[in-house]
Amino acid sequence: MKKAATRRLLAPVAGRVLALADVQDPVFATATMGPGFAIQPTDGHVVAPVSGRVTVVAATKHAVGLVTASGLEVLVHMGIDTVELNGAPFVCHVQVGDTVQAGEVLAEMDLAALQRAQKLATVIVVVTNGQTVLDDLIVAATDQMVTAKTAVATAVLAVTPVPGAQAVTSTTAASDVELESEFESESESKSKSKSKPNSTSKYAHLATAIVTNVGGPGNINSVIHCITRLRFYLKDEHRAQDAVIANLDGVIDVAKAGGQYQVVIGPAVNEVYDAVMAQLGPAFADTTAGTPTATATQAAGAPTETDAPTGWLPRLRHGVSQVIGVMTAAMIPVIGILAGSGILKGILAALTGFHVLTVTSGTYMVLNAVADATFYFLPVVLGFTAAKKLGSDPIVLAIVGAILIYPSLMTAAGHATTAQITFFGVPTHLMSYAASVFPMIVAAWLGVSVERGLKRVIPLYLRSVFVPILEALILSVIVLVVIGPLITMISKGLASGILAIYNFSPALSGLVIGGLYQTMVIFGLHWGIIPIVINDIATNGHSYLNAILSITMVAQGGAVLAVFLKSKNKPLKEISLAAAISAFCGVTEPALYGVNLKYKRVFVVASIASGLGGLLTGLLHVNNYALSGSLIGFPAFITPGVGIGPNFYGYLISHYGTLLIATTLVYLFGFSDKMLPATSATAK
């Protein structure tokens, strides 16, 4: 009897080996795409698991296909649902047609970027034609830590030769046989479609059946595709006939993830996609590659009728969780530069506090512009990132952010006499939107419905001009006329209440303000307190209130410092340390949105510590003499004309006491690496 030949498959990356069934993607986990294994990576250097010819490199760089001399078609898939990232975390070192040896570098993955995007970094290796060329695939190292290039699986080749290939023996050289892979690059697919005009038409029947059973064109917002799947963004997933689609000839399976309705096609996905688009038309193509329009409910991750929580309290908790989730996800791409900007602002505060620089010097003005630009233009940046998260138009939302901070509006908002305006007769109170977060999240969420509504009433040939400008106009008016005044009204009410509590008891107000202020920052409600602080310093030369606000920055910094000290996750430690330094320099956004809100218990414990610190500040009657604070702002607590005395000692006790309380409480009760997703917890 002829002995079956075998081939080794190497680990494409260092990390922990997973059985395919443990992969958090139903298509791969059920071996629908073929047998294989996965690695939970500890670094981003991806190498070839086999020797062979590169047959496909995904346009979004997240997958590479190889064919070996033995006829094995091997797919290396980097991350779960990473097609949505449009290639940003990946660098490919090969192109279609290259010949590579096992262990040769294929690509680089930015694990930190994947974590910031909240994507699993799992690297999956599957033999996509395993049903025809394999008798078995034996994975020997499951749940073990391995280095890249370690042999982790053995492919037992079918004794019957692959049709069209020479018989394979254990001594066959890699260069002896080159089989044409079913995988095609995007450019190859397009060139073949030109040379074979009927190549799309042969999939027309399948495309018609798929479109019909997902609910027809009226139920489709947009369609994209990756290396194996059509990814539909549907208005109502319940209208799709899952069982019918899964049983269509040419469809491997149906999966649902990330707000997408995924129809698994396999190697012919390019042809089927072309056939689908030929029927739907270009209006359904998603030109933003991974940020298609979706319904607001789907995009925000709201539950469907079948999984929505019942009861008002669970629904409230779920709704708050969804809002926080969207806010943190939208902020993640800018956390790094926010942290760096915060640190630079702190350095500038120290330099001016010690009179090394003056605020009128050219050096200060340039450095201050570098430090402050990210915060001033945050609505523009956040409009783009929030829109990508929620499924609205990123460019339009960036323009909306620019409208909110337009110089003439910002100038008017800064003066009491001009802050009250009318817009077509509607009284409107202008506010400063610089560094604001919540209004842009609301605008991005509304943008999904506004854009969809405009497309329903505006003819196709006019959409490219009128939809964007009308959407920008509508969203800007909603924020300026409705959301802004509402936030102003609520924040003024809160400020009046806080002032009343402070006049009644400084200690009690410290407890309340310390515990609630950073929550107010999240929703932009803190703007009502800032004028009180400014007025206190301008008229009295000091502000007890600002001393309490300073405590809240230290508490958030102490909380994220505890995460840095306790976590073994390298990317999380990096961002936590930078966020802590930024908070100690007076900028808490990186700590809030990068870590503390993401792991909600950290924020809750930090707020409790902040309340205790505020209580201590009130009991000690700590005073602040300048618009500065946190640890870097210690000169603001030196009493003018007196120097270092009781007030400064009170500052040291309250602030460093708060730092100790926050760090200790979060370290002991607020955070554990068990709170991390299973995939990122191992990235040490």
C-alpha cells in the first residue's frame, strides 16, 4: 500500500496555540473554511507556515493565501473582523506571485492598534481545500506557548493525487509543482473578468438568490467583501432567510458579527460580489472600506428584540454601557496623542509657573499650539472616528465638528452679550464645543438616520452634492439649537446646586463634586462650573472649588496608575502609564476614555476615591490661586505673599493622599487582568 505523504505546518507567529474550535469566529471555528489551527499572538511578526507561492494578498492586508507544491491551499488570516480596519494595523512584505519559504516573513501586525480598535488579534491558519487534498490535519501543540516557525501541525495528504498535479511524494521539491490556486487577488480577478466576459454572469443566479433572501435591495444599506465573505449591512437582519441562504449552491455558511450579515462564499467571493453589485448598482458599494452605513441601532450595538434586556433598570444599564462603549471606541484612535499633548501642557504649565517661559513668548506660543491643537479640534477628529464607529459619513461628521468650533461662533460663545442668538427665530444659547465629546457622539449617531432619510428623498444623480451639505446643516443645527442649549441648561442647574452645597459645607461639597465631576466631564456638563472658578479667581484671587476639581484629576491618574502597576498586558501598561502622567499634568481624557471607562469598575472606584479626596480637601480648606491643578500645578497652591505655608501643606496632604487612596483601592478592588478579553490578556 502506498504510504501517505505528510507536510508540516509551522506556527506563523509566537503565542499560544488554539484549536480551531476555540476561535471566536463561527465560520473558522466550525471548520467551514477548512481544517487548521490558530495562534493567540504575543508579537506581530507573521511568517509563512508553509513554503509555496503567494496567490492572494487581501486589499485590507489582513490575509495572505499560499499554495504549496503539494497542492495545499493555505490561508493565513490575521485577526477577527479586521477587514473593517482597512489595513491600518498591517504591513505586508509579499505580493501575489512571490515564492516564499516556510518561516519567511509575510507581514507585520500592530497588536497595540488592534487592541485600541477592540479587535481580536488571533492569527488563523486553514487549509481551504482540505476536503480534496487531505486525509487528516493533526494539531499537536494545542494550548501550548510556541515560538514562530515551530511545527505545530501535520497535514496528512490524500493518497489519491490532486487532479491536474503530479503525484506527490515526501521528497517532492517545492519548485517541482505549481498549482493554480482558486484564490485570486483583486487585480487578477478584475483582469480575468475582462478576459472572460461570462465569468460574472455564471454567478448571477446565486447573486439574485442571495439579494432576494437577505430581504431585497430595500433591506440593504451597503455591501463589502473580504477574502472569503460577502458582508452585508442590513436595515433589519430579521428579514434575512438564514437557512435558505446557507443552503444555496455556492454558499458555505451564514454568520453574523459586528453588525454585519456575513455570507461565506470562499475563493469565489470576488466573482459573487461583482455579480451582486451588478444587480444592486454602485450606490450600495461601500467606498470607505469597512465603515459602511448601518442603522443606528445596529451601529451602536443595541440589542435586537430577541436579546434586549427586560426591565427599566437593566435597560438603563445597558443603554449607559452602550453610550460609554461608543464614546471610548471613538476616542481610542486619539488617546495616544491626547496623552502626549496632556504631558506637554503640563510641562508648559511648570515652565510658566517657574517663570522660565512667558505666555507671550514665541516659544510658548508654538509649543502651546502643539499641545492644545488636539483638544481644540477634538470635535473634528471625534466626528470622524465616531462616524466610523457608528456607521455615518466620517467626512460629513468631521465638517460638523468644524462648524461647532468655527471661530466666529466660538468668539460669540465666549461673551455673555453675544452667546444668546436666534436661528430663524429660535432662541439659541451658544457654548464652547472645544474638547467636547458627547455632542459629537450624538451627532454621529443621528447622522445614520439623517443620511438614510436624505437618500430616500433626493434623486441618485443629485446625492453626491446635496446629501453631504444637507446632512452637515441638519446635524449642526440639531447640536447648536437643541443639544448645546440643553447641556448648558443642565450644567447651569448643576452648577447652582454645587455652589449651594459648597456655601453650606465645603467638606460636603468636596465629597459631592469630587465624586461626580469627572462624570460631568464625560457628558460636557462641567462647563457650568468653569465660569464660577474663573470668576472666583478674577474677583477673589483664589478658588476653593478649583482645588476640589484638581483632586478629581489626581484620582483618575491614580486609578490608571494602579492599572499600570497591576496589569501584565504590555499594550495596556503602555497606555496606562502615559494616561497617568497626562492626568497628573491636568488632562484626564486619556485616562478616562483609554482605560477607566473601558473597564467601568476602575472608573467607579476612582470616582469613590475622588469623592474621599474632595472631602479631605474641603476639611482642610485647601485653596487654589490660579487656573492650574493636579500634581504638575502645585505652584497654584502656594499662597501669594505668604509662600509655602498651611495651604500648600494642605495641598500635599489632600492630593497625595488622594493619589494613595485611588491607587490602592483600584489595585485591590478595581482592576484585574481577568477583566480583559481573553485574547488580549495573554499579550504579555
